[in-house]
Amino acid sequence: MGNYYQPEIETASREQIHQWQSERLINQVKHVWENVPFYKNKMIEAGITPDDIKSVDDLHKLPFITKDDLKDQYPYGLLGKPLSECVRIQSTSGTTGKRVVAFYTQHDIDIWEECCARAIVAAGGTKDDVCHVSYGYGLFTGGAGLNGGSHKVGCLTLPMSSGNTERQIQFMTDLGSTILCCTPSYAAYLGETIQEKGLKDKIKLKAGIFGAEAWTEEMRHDIEEKLGIKAYDIYGLTEISGPGVSFECSEQTGMHVNEDHFIVETINPKTGEVLPIGEKGELVFTCITKEAFPLIRYRTRDIGILSLEPCSCGRTHVKMTKPLGRSDDMLIVKGVNVFPSQIETVLMNKGYPANYQIIVDRVNNSDTIEVQVEMTAEMFSDSVGDISAKEKELVDALKAMLGIYAKVKLVSPKTIARSEGKAVRIIDNRNLYKG
Ligand code: DLL
């Protein structure tokens, strides 16, 4: 049996969970019908009214919502509460072009933090722990979410934010951090640095809560070994609240979805058909307790498998696998969401042909991204100096669009391999979704 933050909820019977979901879904649908004209119109288009939703079994009647809807409704179109009742916004780790802005009431924040508290307690956290939060603070949900969860548990919270590895390690050793929260790639980097400096004996870490990007079982073993800890996965997305939509327990075989707040479905990404539990599909979430940004049937584009197999930790909430891929082409590079279309936009705006390749790799546990672009015939005759200047110009434009550094290499015309079918735009050498 495991440790729980809210035992009566986390181990509730399936019947009880069904009942909560039904009551809350009915209320949520009324809430959006009355307060969000966008939803009312979508429901009218789908030929339904709130009266058609009598239990969670009617969920499939409701229309999906997509990231495009969020973009079209930016910034206030999906607000479920007056701005005067909202106390916070957070945003995706994405970029200018595709940013999503999510709103929270104080009630929304309390629930989100409780979900993160459940994850911390499942990882063995108690009020005697020192919780070292190295997710970014600011618009990104990682820092704020785990910070709030840590407070709720009563841990001594170190709001480190990301970066400055020397200082991270110093605080970790001086203050005796016991739980580390950060991206898995940063955890691996910290592990390596600690090992190099021969400081493994000086750190007191026992557990880590790592998410926001894909990581393999190999990476888990590497981090566990280097830091001498148990490494737990945590999943979430800004649109649905942030980290803590689901979290791993002591069994470390998938993440329990906080089903009293989020209903999860898997669908066939091509047809939208709802799949039975156990079949691989796109994860779709419905927020049943959120007030300010109440997304219903939100298509995440993350691919996963659900399971209701009994779990040795005693939790009854459905488990999802780690995301096994995406149904769109979004990449997560250095924790930042990157869409190839944004890169293409920059190249087109600067007059380059659409022959390019994006090569993503992980070197020393840090992501790298290189964009290879074919020059036009005229550019090809330019001097070496001119070519470097052009590369630099593209680096700057990509930085402005993506928010991260991408290396640029201009190559001779017709050197990027053409394929018969779809162009191969992305080469991701990280093999992140293999296990
Ligand atoms: O990454 C929230 C988060 C912060 C989760 C800290 C966990 C820890 P976004 O920036 O909106 O929010 O990015 C959401 O990141 O759709 C997934 O594709 C990916 N993702 C999140 N957690 C995981 C994970 C945060 N554990 C997008 N494994 C999601 C794999 C993950 N991918």
C-alpha cells in the first residue's frame, strides 16, 4: 500500500468515481452553456443541449475542442468566469505563434495544487521533506504547480527555478534536499554533474518527480542510479491545468489520472471514435471541476493507453502510459514545444525554398536542434562570409519565433534528400518514445 494525500478520494470505489464524474460533468456542461458562448454554439451545432448529458456515459455526445479552437478564441473566448474572479494566468512552454493562455480562479489553483500534492505524497513526500523545485517558474506551469503542491504537503519548499547548476547543487547539499522536481533531462544532467564532482555522498535526495517531456526507461534507470533515488513520472498540460493531471505511484508502471477532476478518454485520432480501455489512442481530457478555463473533450495530441488493472498502491484511478508519441508533429526541445510549421514560416519569410530538415538530438542530456536549409541558386554563389551572415540572420529569426537557440546550416541546392511521398522534415535521434 502506498501513501496518499487524499486517501478517500485516491482509493474511492469505481462506482463512487463514476458518480462524482457524472454529477460534475452535468454541472460543468450547464456552466459552459450558460457562461461560454463558444461552447453553447458548438453544442447547438452538434444538436445537443445540457439536458442530453445525464451521466458521464453521455460524454461522447459532446463535441471535441482542439488547439486551433484555443488559438481562435485567444485570449478570452473560453473564459468561464469574469476576469475579476480570475487570479492567475499560466501559459504553455510553446512560443509566440502557438501560445495558449490558461486562466485560474483561486479554486482552480487549489485543486491544481492538490493534484500536485498527491504526486509528491505518492513519491514518498511528507512535511519532513525538503522539496527542491527546479522546474521553470513564471508562465510555465512546472514551477508554480509543484511549488504549490509542495506547500500543501507541508514540505520545506526550495523555489530554485531552472538553471545555475552550481547553485542548485550547493543548495541541494547545504539544505539537504530530499525530493527533486525538474525535467528528466535536467535531472540526468544534475546526476552527471554530481557524479563528476564526487558529491553523490553529500546529497540526501530520495525521490524525484520528473515530467513535461518524454523520457525512456533507460533514462529512468540512469537518473535513479546517478542520484541514488526513485524517479517518478508526472504528466500534465497547461490547457488542463499543468503538472498533476496524472502521476506515478510506487508501482512505477503508468500514471494515475486524477479522475475526480479530469475525465480521460482515448480516441482514434483520425476518426474521433472513442476506443475501449486498453487500446492505444489520442488522450482526450474533460475538466469537470475547473471554473475559469473549463475545457471539455480537449484533444491533447498525446498518444497513450489507459488501464484499469488493479494497482498494488491501492489507488483506483485509471492509469495512463507515458505518452507514446504525438498525433501531430510537435517536438519538445529543451522543454519548449516546437512546431515544424513555425520553422517553415521563418524560412519562407526569409525567402528560402521549402527544402529543409530539422535534426533533433540529445548530447550530454541536453537537447540540440539543427535546421538544415537549402540555399537558392543565387545564394549559392555568395561568399563564405555572406553565407555565415545569412545563417546568423536565420538563427536570430528562429530564436525570436521559438524562444530557443537552433543551429542553422545552409547547404547546397538539391542536397537534402527528396522522398517520393511525404517530405522527411524531422529527424529525431533521441528515440524518446521507445519505452
Ligand atoms: O509540460 C506541464 C508539466 C510541467 C508537466 C511539469 C509535468 C511536469 P505544457 O508546456 O503545456 O505543460 O506541455 C504539455 O508536454 O501535451 C505532452 O506532450 C508533454 N508532456 C508533459 N508531461 C509529460 C511526460 C507541461 N511526463 C505537453 N512525459 C504534453 C511525456 C509529457 N511528455
